[in-house]
Amino acid sequence: MASNAYRNGTSSHKGTIKPLAASNSSNGKSSSSKSRLPPSSNHSPGSAPLRRSNSAGGSDGVPGRVRVAVRLRPRNAEECVADADFADCVELQPELKRLKLRKNNWDSETYEFDEVLTEFASQKRVYEVVAKPVVESVLDGYNGTVMAYGQTGTGKTFTLGRLGEEDTSARGIMVRSLEEILANVSPETDSVSVSYLQLYMETIQDLLDPANDNISIVEDPKTGDVSLPGATHVEIRDEQNFLELLTIGEAHRIAANTKLNTESSRSHAILMVHVKRSVLSAEDAIPSETDKSSHFAKLPKPLVRKSKLVLVDLAGSERVHKSGSEGHMLEEAKSINLSLSALGKCINALAENSAHVPVRDSKLTRLLKDSFGGTARTSLIVTIGPSPRHRGETSSTILFGQRAMKVENMLRIKEEFDYKSLSRRLEIQLDKLIAENERQQKVFDDEVERINLEAQNRISEVERNFADALEKERLKCQMEYMESVKKLEEKMIETQRKNGCDGFMKDKSNGEGPGFSVVEDIAEVKKMLEKEIHMRKEAEEEVNKLKSQLRQCTDSGEGGDSEILKLQQALADEVHKKKKLEEETIVLRSQLLQLTFEADQMRRCLGRSGSTNGYGGLESPMSQVRDSLNGHKTPVAALFEQVGLQKILALLDSEDVNVRIHAVKVVANLAAEEANQERIVEAGGLTSLLMLLRNYEDETIRRVVAGAIANLAMNEANQELIMIQGGISLLSMTASDAEDPQTLRMVAGAIANLCGNEKLQVKLRSEGGIKALLGMVRCGHPDVLSQVARGIANFAKCESRASANGIRSGRSVLINDGALPWIVQNANNDSAPIRRHIELALCHLAQHEVNAKDMITGGALWELVRISRDCSREDIRSLAQRTLNLSPVFRAEIRRLRIEL
Ligand code: ADP
Ligand code: MG
């Protein structure tokens, strides 16, 4: 595959050097000319000026030829011995960057390289001339490749891969490159990661993860970029970290080769260093908040550079060479190192500017697609040995290097817009703007409030001023008016006085006036009056004007007035509601107490029902109520405390009938308590109750009112008050109107109580009380009858007492009013209470001799005899006996009838 066309050497005896680039010249380039790579090696990464990105496929890359250096290995121990008598096969002229390859003792060929490195060249120097420019380009955002090519044992691994752990000066290009990269990236914004691979027999193995032994190459269909997504990427933070990784990789390489029964010289080692850096573009800018000239000002554009440094330690080149010369089967050689021969073919094609470059023939060429004929900056170091025994290998290596020097790359920066970073920055900017906006809004609001306040102050000041001015004007006008009136009056008096005098004088002097005329006076007065009227008009106009101005000024205040009116209205409503609520509260409390009371009463009645005896019948219903309250003052006391008697009584006048009923019930219950009776009457309760009885025909109210009055009527002092206030006639009226037995029972009970008062006997009867009482027997209900009987008994007792005391005389009112037949009829009533009361009444009536006759004719004697014999109550029985024995009329009749007592 070597071709003369690429041989740039010529016979030295011709004394001329054929520049390698006979063909280079045709490209207009000198092989010795420095690379025209755009990035300056002096640029520090941070300050590197940015070039326009062309990662999007722009064609504005810059040309950059593959640079090739040759390195000669010193003679090793074996060579020192074996070749002791022979000269080296090469002679180096490093200052001329030339290499002479001896053909024989008298003939040699000269080649020019970009760098010629002698056996004395230090590792540091090798790095600086071969790799450093590439590393700097990578830091600038370009892809870069450094590759070593040469026969096995010529120092490829020595040049690239030495770790130099014991002797740092021995460190190879890999370690030095990483050291430089790490020193120049910023840990905050940049990142560095590596993959370490081995390519053997067209299989890519991961040296950082040996299990991963068949990694595939992925090609971006758009950009053509190749990548190894399956390879392990390890982020590198420091050099030590990297050294460890390389050691691990090397150990895996040895292990893998042992397993495959091969040697490292037959495989390619590829170290890929991925550098990602964030930078800001100074040229293209995006909007920023700092520029006040536009809504959005310019911000440096965030960019991200993703470059890759590929360091390739190739397999020994002798394999390709020997495949033919040593008679190896071509196929075997191919299978051993297809990649290396494919690389040679590609480089040939590129050097010849051939239309077709067989990149796809091998994995190596696919991986190095960007390194040769692509966008990367590439440096190749070809290593040779000095031994004349390997002259053929050396020659072929030199020719490979020479051809590679003709490969022209088009360098392009690997830079793209950093959307993530931009988005982050825009978010921050947006937050700032929002905060600023909020701050300004607050300032604005404060300002509006301040201006409002100021305006209000001014309005009120103007209003005040106007009011003052108006008042002053009014006073002034009033004063002027008063003065004018006063003057006019004076004038008039004066005129009248003069007129009177003139008249008198006229009479006397017969019209002789000393130049003073009444007409003139009148005219003057008229004029003054007109003037006054005019002035007044003016003043009025002035006042009107001021008034209208004031109206205008106060217009704005009217809203406030209406607001106040509304508030007042609302307040009034609230007061009304509150009052209602208070009323309802009182009612509810009363109801609660009422219910408590009723429940209690019910419970007590039930409790007593078992033990009721005949005596119970003699008690009034209200006294039952009273009894039930004994020992249960708590609810009543609580009611007084909580609600207040006045408030309860006030509710008797409530418009709500339910409220009234409840109030009456409460009062009735209170009245059952003797201690309360006086207080209720004092507080006007009696009057209110009587009023109710007078004004309402509601049955319930009447019943409850009557009950309340009945309770109050238990008290002697109240009995008189009831009479004085016309209570008896009201009760009589109710007695005749009502149908409900309970109402009648209450009314009868009330009258029965009154019947027990001696002082009221006459009045009670004269006001129809007795008639009313007797009239209620029509109802026939035993409860009513019992009360009627009690009333009769009370009344009869008082009558007999009054008669005994000589206060009254004559027949009993009861007999007069025709009660006797009913009394006789019910004297033996089945109901025990009725019977007892009537028995007592009969006894009382019989006390007085004047009644005896009527009683005998009315059949009462028989009843008395029965009582004296059969009455179960001993006191009544003996009273009846005593009465019958003491009365001569009865005694005579008994005797007459031969009744045995
Ligand atoms: P290759 O990788 O090309 O097969 P090596 O790097 O393994 O060759 O080198 C073979 C031997 O030569 C090693 O022992 C190495 O130390 C030595 N050697 C290579 N180059 C140099 C050099 N420039 N100076 C001193 N020793 C070298
Ligand atoms: Mg090696």
C-alpha cells in the first residue's frame, strides 16, 4: 500500500530535499508551516475568545492539517549488543525537523515532519510539541486526537500511557493531558469524564468494566457524530483519581489479553476524555433586565461546549506490514488487525483527496472519523526504533506519518446553546422582575393612598373656609340690613316730625315753607329704599353663589352622609332585633322554668296520688300548687333572679299571644308562692292580670289569669285589692261567659277565696259574687262544684262568725240567694270534697237560729241529722250534734219528728 507518490524523500546525494509536500505545495501549503489552527495555545480557557458555533452544521470551520511528529526510541540493551557494530538506520536533524533514513552506507532518504524528536527528547517536551496544542483546543471546545503509530516496542505506550508514578518526569501524554485539562476547568460549571476502551478483532471492550465487552458505535444520523453510549463514563475530579482509573484499565487490559491469548501489541487502546464547559457568549446576547434602554436588555448568551479528546495507542504496525512479507495468510492478518489496515487506507484516500474514504470498513476508522478528515485537531506521533534490522518497519512507519501529514481537517467548535442554563437564568431574572414589580406596586398603592388622604384634607379645609366665608357674609349682610332699617326708621321719624311741624306751621303760616319740601323727602327716602333693595339683592345673590359653591364642595361628602344614614338605619335595625331577641330570651327562659315547674308538679302529683286522702279535697287547687312549690323555691327564685319580675309582668302586655300566655302562666305559678304574692301585687301584677281578664276573651288566657288571681286571692290583703280594683265583677263576668270547666274551676276557686274574708261579705254579695259562684254549678264538673262548695262553706262560716259577733243579723245571704236547695241536694254528694264543704256549710248555717226555719223547710235538718250521725270526720260530726242540740227550733222539730239523735 506504500506508494511513491507519498514519499517525500529523495536521494541525499542529489543534495536537495524533496519536500514531503510536493503534493502539499499543490494544496498551497508547506509541510513545515505551522498549523493554522485558530485557537491560540496561549489562551487561557477562561478568557478564550469565543468563536461562532458551527455545531449546527455551518461550513465556517477553519482548516487544520493533521500534525505529525516522529520519535526515535533509544537503543535498548539487546540492540546495544546486537547492533553494536552497526549504525542506526535513521539520522535525525531535529533543528531542521528532518529525518534521514539510511538505505545503505552511502544512500539515504530525507523526510520532513512537523516535529522530529530524538532519543533524548523528554516526555515533557514530547507532550508540549505533540499534545499540548490539541489539549488546548479541546479546552476551547474543539475535538482533539493524539494517536501513536509504530512498530511494537518502539515506545507508543511509553509515549502515551506511562503513568510515571515513581518518576513524574516519565509521565506520558495521557496523564499530562488530563493534568492540564483539570487545571483549566472550573468545577462549578464544567465537567470532565473519561471512557477507556480496547479494540481487538473488531470488538470494543470496556476497560473500566470488563463485563461490558461488546460496545457498539452509534452514529448521529444528522451530524454524523459517533459516540459509544454503552461505554462507562467516569467523572474525573483530580489527577489521582485519573491515575487510579488508568491503572484499573491497564489491569483489565492485561487480564483481557491473557484470557484471549493475545498481547497488548495486537489491540488498540483508546482513552476518551469528555470535556463539558459552560461559557457565555460576548457577541450574541439575550435580553437582560439591566439595560434600561429597552424592556429587555442584553445578557451574554449561555453556551455549552462539549468537546472530546481521543488518545489512541495503536496496535503494533508491523502486523500490517508482516502480513504480506512474512507469508501470513492475508485473511488471518486482516482478522488480526482489520482496523489498522483500514486506517491506512482511509489516510491514503484522504491524502489523495479521494472521493471515497472507506471509513466504514472498520470500527477504528469509524471511531476516528472526526480525527482524520473530520472536525478535530489531530496530532500523530510515529515511533521508530534505531535498529537497522527493522529498517523495513521503520520505513513503512515513516511513510504512514508522511501520508498522514497530508490530511486536512476542518476544525469546528463543539458549542451549542445552553437552554438549561438559559432557562435557569431566565427564571432567576423573572423572579427578580416579579419582586421588583411587587415592590413598585406597593409604592404605587402607598402613593395613591397618600394622595387620597391629601385630597380629602384639602376638601375639608375648603369646606371649612367656605362655611366661614358664608357665615361672615351673612353676618355682614344682616348688619348692613339692620343699619339700613335703622337709618330708614330715623329718617321716617324725622320726616314725620317735620311733616307734623310743617302741617302745624302750614296752618299757622298758611303754606310758607323755608325751602324744605315733603316731596323731596319722600323722593330721598324712596331712593334710599331702592338702594337698600338693590344692596339686599346683591347680598342675596352673593349668598346664593356661596351656597352653590358649598353644595359643590359638599357633594363629595354626600356619599358619606348617605353612608352614615345607612349605618344609622342598620344600627336601629340591630337595636330592634336585639330588643326582640331579649324578649325572646325572657320568654324562652320563662318557658323553660314553666316546663320545669310543670314537670315537677306532675311528678309530685303522681307521687301523692297514691297517698291522697279525704283531706286533699278540702284544699283549693291553688294551694295544691302552692304545696307543690314548697321546698321547690329554686325555680321561682331563679326566675326572679334571672329574668326579673318587672320584665315578666311587662310581657303580660306583649303583642304576641303566646308570649302573653306564657307570661301569665309564669305569674300564676309565682303567685302560688305566698312569699311572691305581695311582690307581684306591689309590682302591679294584679292590675295587669285584671286588665287581661277584662280585655281578652281568649279561653287559655282567661283560665290562666283566673288561676293567677285565685292564687293571689289566698292572701287577705290582696283580697281587698282585688275587690277595690273591680275584680269580683270581672270574675263574675267570666263565670257567666266561660264554658271550660278548668276556667270555671279557677274562677270559682278565686271567688271561694274571697268568700273567706269577713270584711268583704257585703261587697262580694252586692257585686254579684255569690250569684256568680252559685251560677257555676250549671257546669256540673266535680272540680267546679268542689270550689263552689268551698266558697259556700267559707261564706257561711264568715256569716255565722259575724252573726256571733253581732256584726250582722238576719237570714243568711246564701238562703236569700236561693243556694239552699243546691246545698241540700249535694250534701250527700259522692265526691268527698264536695260533701265535706257542704257539710261544713250546713253546720255554719245551722249555727244561726234565724236560718233554722228555712233549713227545716228546705230539708236541711235531715242532712244535719245524717251528718251528726254518719260524718266520717269527727269534728264535723260533733259540730253538727252540738248545733242541733243548741238550737231550740231544731230541737223542737226533732222532737216533733221523734228523731233519735
Ligand atoms: P510499544 O508500546 O510501541 O510496543 P513500549 O512503549 O512498550 O513500545 O516500549 C518498549 C520498550 O522500550 C519499553 O521497555 C520502554 O520502556 C522502552 N522505551 C520506549 N521508548 C523509550 C524512550 N523514548 N526512552 C527510553 N525507553 C523507551
Ligand atoms: Mg504498547
